[in-house]
Amino acid sequence: MAIIRHDILGEVECVRSVRSRSIRLSVKPSGKIRLSYPLFVGRRRALDFLESRVEWVVATRRKLAARQADIVRISRAEVERLRTIARRTLPAKTQMLAARFGFGYGRVTIRAARTKWGCCTSENNLSLSIFLAMLPDHLQEYVIIHELCHTVHHNHSAAFHALVDKCVEGKEKLLDRELRSYRIPVIDE
Ligand SMILES: [Zn+2]
């Protein structure tokens, strides 16, 4: 590994690796840049590639910085309000979607989970985050469908994704991308 200094971008970590198959450029949330390239690619060509992507790196860094600044904060009172809405709506939505697609499940628990929107246990009990109540309807449904599909495939295999994709009419990738644009809020103490 070597660190080079680029005129516009600053420090760039350069890694020439046996495992890499093509030139890859990545920007970490911290703004750090990493350029990795295979053995058969010369350093010169890798640097030319970096040069051709300078604008992309600058734009990506800006986007990442905006996302960091985008953290949503909510009060305890709002959390309780969401909990009420979630308890009233999510179990019914789960039941409706399970009936539509023919899934069976145990029970649904609603929790103030901050790391995941939902999960499914090996006994097919579903746990849904109260913060789902902040999402638009179609994304709430997407998360619930994802968890219901876990009652058939308890993993993220190709078969699992194929099932999800079938239920959402080929829009799994699109919905997933949209879901990623939402942040689970930070609770103000
Ligand atoms: Zn999953």
C-alpha cells in the first residue's frame, strides 16, 4: 500500500492487489479515497483512471458529507407517538400482506429497534421497528414482505431475493435503494 498526494483530492491510498480484478476507486464516509488495481495494471494506468474520475470523487464526497449532516433527531414524545401508530398499523399490514402472498408466521412484535427495520426469528416470529411508521406506505410494505419471505428462506440467498423480487413485481433493487435513503432517527434524551 502507498499513499499518494493528489493536487485536488489530497491523500489517496493506492493498493495493488493479487485479488483485485479491475481498477476500483472508492470513497469512504470519512472522505478517504482508496484506489485498488490488479497486478497486471500499471501504476500509470491506475493513476490515469483516478484522474478521469476526479469530478466523481468530489461529487461523491459532497454527497457523503450531506448524508452525515442529514441525521434525524426526534424527541421521546415523538418516539411514543410512533410506537402508538406502529402498534395500531403494522400488525394489520403484516397480516394483510401474509394473506395476499400466502405466508405463515408466528407473532409480530413492535420494538423501538434502531439498527434494523425488521427481523424474523427461526421460529418465524417477526419483529418490526416502530420507526417503520415514519416511512411511506410502499416502503413499510417492502420491509414487511422482506421479513415474511424469511419465513420461507432464513437467509439472504439468491432464492430468497428471487422470492422478494417476485412479491414486489421486480422492484426489489429499486425499493432497497429507496429504503437506504432513509435514516433511523437518533432519540434526543
Ligand atoms: Zn433480511
